[in-house]
Amino acid sequence: MYRAIFVDFGNTLVGFKPAFYEKLQTILREHGYDVDIRRVFRAYVKAMAVNNYSQPTDIKEFLYNLNIPPSDRLISHIRGSDIRDGEAFIYDDVMEFLETIRSTNTKLILLSNSSPRTKKLLEELGLVKYFDDLVLSHEIGIVKPNPKIFAIAISKGGYPALHIGDIYEIDYVGARRSYVDAILLDRYDFYPEIKEKVRNLREIIPMITKNL
């Protein structure tokens, strides 16, 4: 029986138009590289993970992951562009999911590799009221997949716990290494090779409720 559910923020509860990887794809196309959006996303999160999601992300590493020559012109274009996520929106399965969890005795903790914008969006979108606590990396100085951030979430929510997130290397692997159960939420089929996953939060509801 789970005492707590940990939930990621971006691409899990909230999407963005355009997303950072869509902006990167547009820049690459302007330089003559027509790269599939899945490859752009995977290459960038892999580059971010090299330094545990510290900022700024190594653009050369990102281009290396795509086998694209790291020309000064292309690097300057990316660094000089605003590739932050665009306008935020709530996925249509989110409210049903949050309401279901809140109807139980299970603690709900937001566990996010975040920026100051995350907390602001939680308030603007009316989501903050659903959470018993927030574990935000920009406030505590620790990022997923570091086991310390999962330990903080456990201290606030309890154990055993389940973590739900959209990045396999960070959310799924990070949770499992911290002895927390995990579900990969792959809304956009960025991980076609991984079979044990879900495509939306509605698929998770019966999986969770049977363990409550």
C-alpha cells in the first residue's frame, strides 16, 4: 500500500506550446538539419543528465548526441535563443487523476526538477491546492536522479511510495535507484523501446487505486 505518490511537473501534469525541444528542432532545421523530434528530445535530456541537469546545458554535448558538427554559428544561435518552454497548459487527464488521489488518504507530493516559474504556474493553473507538499529542485539545490531529492520527498510523504514522471533516465531510473516504485509516463512516445509504461494518467488510476 502506497503512503505517498510523487508526481513530476513538465510533460506530466503540464505541457507547453511550444516545448523546448520543438524550439530546438526549428533552429536545427534553419541550419539544414532535419532531425526527428524524438531524437531532439532524447539528445537534449541526455546532455542535461551529464551534469545532473545543471544549467546551462552543454550545447556541444547535445549536438554530439545528434552527430551534428558543433559549429560556432550553430552553438551561438542556440545559446542566443530563448529555448525555454512556451505557454503552459494542463493535460486533459490531470484533474481526474489529481481528484482521485486526493479522495484517498495517500499523500500527494510534487517532485520536480524545477525553475522559479514552476511554482508560479502551479498557482496560476490552480494545481497547488492538490498537493500536500512541494519538492522543487531550484529551492533545495538537488535534482533528480539524485537519491537525496527522493529521500526528501519520502520524509514529507512517507514510504512506500510511487513516482510518476516523463523522463526515463531521470524519473524512472532515479526513483528505482532510490527504492521508490516508478511509472514512466510517455505521452509522446519518446521511448518506443520501453514497453512498461503508460501514455496518459488515466491508465495509472486503476494501477494506483489497487495499491491504496
